[in-house]
Amino acid sequence: MQFKGTGVALVTPFKTDGSVDEIALRKLVSFQIENGTDFLVVQGTTGETATLTADEKNFVLATVIDENNGKLPILLGMADNNTAALVEEIKNFDHEGVDGFLSASPHYNKPSQRGIIAHFKAIAEVSKKPIILYNVPGRTASNMTAETTLELSKVETIVGIKEASGNLEQVMQILKNAPEDFAVLSGEDALTMPLVAMGGHGVISVVANALPKQFSTMINAGFTGDLVTARKHHFDVLDITDSFFAEGNPSGIKFCLELIGIGTETVRLPLTTISEELKSKMKSQLDLIK
């Protein structure tokens, strides 16, 4: 199980003029490597991928691969609501520095469960790399049911799911019935510890951009059955986790990264930076975690 433990959905740091900040991106990758992160996710939602040009996407990926230097596995976000276009993109992808793809269920189209299954089987058929499914109905407007995930878990190329439905009963059905080598990862930071306690395999986290050591310690404690330690770290970061998402992602986490000396709080429209009130609140919450 290559994608297990603490995965981090990397932000794309921007300079104050809105351009990609290579120095901050390299610093962020090194910060993850040094603080217990198990794998990196590039160009997910948190990376503001929808606002990056094709050249910027290539630059960000190349920079992460170079700075990582083979130390951690890398998942690349690859999703589209045009199945045929995504099939061609994945079929023609040949970058050796990427270890797998994270692919969200098609957004906006609101496909049936049959359509979701057919979509993922089509891309799995052409992929030379393992695929992690991503169920995030709050963004895609359609939920992948447990039955759909279990059907897709039978596909050799599909090796796990990032579950962000917020439905723990649905997650439990997947954990109960999926193959042992199928990774079930939390897509919601606040539900990571409960999911690991039920036998889940980790998280793809936003919060761990700034708090990788706390998150990896929590997850590793959960893996060893030390729920007292896992609960402590869970509750330590719970309040600031809510704050990170209070005015949009990654606006909150970028402000926190700026506080610890990694990049600026700059985001691209239609996102905006967080309010002064929330900044003050987050500074106090971060001081308590330290």
C-alpha cells in the first residue's frame, strides 16, 4: 500500500504579484519531507489547479519532483468531467516522477452511479499508474456510493479512495467490504482520527501543509492502537482545522503557512484572502498548538 499515512494536498504558493513562487514551493516540499509526511499530492483542489495555466502546471509538477528527489511518493491530480479527454490525457502521460493519479468523480454533469463506474473503468483501462478515487460530493454535486466504490475496488489499477462525503456510515461499509490492499483515506481533516480508528489507512490533508508533524504523529498513533495519543493530537488541531476552511480553501492554510515563513497568503480569484478577524483567531489557535 504505497499511499498510506499522511498525504498532503500541496498548496501552490504565489508571490504577492500572483506568480508561482518556486522558492516557497521548494521550501514547502522540504518541510513535508522533514516532518513525517508520507506522500505528496500535487494539483488537487488545494493547489488552486483550476487557476493554473498549462505551463504553470508543468512547472509546479517539475519543481515538486525535483525538490522531492524520490523521497516520497507523488500523486498527481488528474480529473475531468469529459471522460474522453481525460482518457487521452492519462493515456499520453509519461512523466516518470509521478507514482499515481488522484482522480475526482466527474463534476457538474451529475452522472448516475453507472456513469461514474464507466468513467473510472475507462481511465483505469489506459492508465499505466495506480489510481486513487476521490469522492467529494460537496464539489462534484454527486456522491459515489459505497457500492460504487466497492465495484471499482475490483479494478486492478484502482488502489484506493479519498473519501470526503462526510458520511462515516458509508466509509464503514467501504472499510468492511473492500479488499485488504485497497487504501481508504480521509478527505476531511476533522474526520481523519475517527476513520483511522475504524481501520482506515490515512488522509490526504489540507491542514498538514502547515502542521505535518502533528498530523503524522496522530495517524501513526492511531495505526499502533494508541488512541489516547491520537485523540490528544486530534483535539489539539480540531479548532484550527475548522478555521482553515471557514472562509475558503486554501485561503486559511496559506495564511498559516505565511505565519511560519512559507510563501504568502496570496490566492487567485475567485478566491480571496481571509478576514482580519479570522487571522487574529487563527494566530491565537496556532499559538496554543505550539
